[in-house]
Amino acid sequence: MNRKEELEKLIVEYDKLQEKYGAKELKSIYNGGKVENPELCFVFMNPTGRNIASLPEWKGIQSPWIGTKNIWKLFFKIGLLDKEIFENIELKKPADWDESFAQKVYENVEKHNYFITNLGKCTQLDARPLSNSVYMKYLELLFKEFEIIKPKKIITFGNQVSSIILNKKICVSECRKKKFSLRIKDEEYTVYPVYYPIGNGMRNIDKAVEDIIEIMKSK
């Protein structure tokens, strides 16, 4: 079984949790990008209905941030998205995204050697906060993702996600560019908490960009 097939085995569990904790009229959003030892794995919070891949009529990949703009600005600024792809994203309204364009974007993600996922895969209608208890339902599944893809560096966005994954209180403003060790079974993973750069966190996008660029250079 290859790594994509191993990741697909987790979908059944994600969809069960969508029924419990997500909007009933929307689908789960899973992950996407390089699945074999990516240089970076980016972990966000949870998807919302702004991701058009969560709509029932969508037939393409169910990966993060499809049909949105702001996060792709971050990936472009840190050199992980080709200019042509970024310019196409900037020109498109959400409804202009189709399955083939979403596939093209994620092929570019794979080309740049990174993987995008969320701690929670339960899509909400809006950006309502999720409780720690809901995120904890996904933690073991996220760790299975790490075990399958074996990323070299993990970047966690925001205090809540970083604290849950590292099982300690994290304040990203106090640990910028600091690495933490995460042990899962017999493997050690390197984790860097970073400012959340979307929504209210847009004011911190430049700090997130600065920190990620430094993290990419680090050994």
C-alpha cells in the first residue's frame, strides 16, 4: 500500500467525525500535497464553508483552502507557490475554481515539497471557534498522518493548535522560530509554532512569513 492509499484509509474516520462535529450540509476537508517525506507540513485549525471543495456537488480533491485567496499569498511570499499559479488564484472568484484548477494548485504544492492539513477536518459553515475537546478527537488521526508522510519539519499555526499537538501551553509570540520535539511512537518530529495568518490573524501574516522563511533555512 502506498502513502496516498494509507492516507485515504483515514477518510472514513474523518467523515464520521464530520457527521458529529461539522455542518451536516458540508463535506470534510482532508489534506494535500507531497506525501513522501515532505520538507514541510503545515497544520491549520479547521476548514469552513468558504472552501468550495466542501460543497456536496464538488467532485474533485477535498484539500484545504480551495476557492480562497489569503493563504496562497503566504505560500507565494515564502517561495512555495509559482507566480503563474498565484496570479491565477488572485484573478479567480471562489466560484471560478473548478476541479482541474484545484488539482493544478495542489500539483504545485507537491512540486514545492510540502503538505497541507488541518488538525480538525470538520467543516463549519463559518469561522466559529472549535473547543479543545473537538480537536482532541482528531489528534490521533493527525499523528497517523505524520507517521504516514514522515515530514522533516512541522509548522503549527496558532496557540490553540500548537498547544494541543505539543501537549503544553504554547504562546507563539513567546517562542518565535523555536523548535519543539514531538515523539510519536518511535519517531521524533520537529515542530515550530507560528502565528496564525488568516482571518483576524492577517495582521500577523508578515511575522508568519518572516518566521517560516527562517525555519526553512534552519537545520
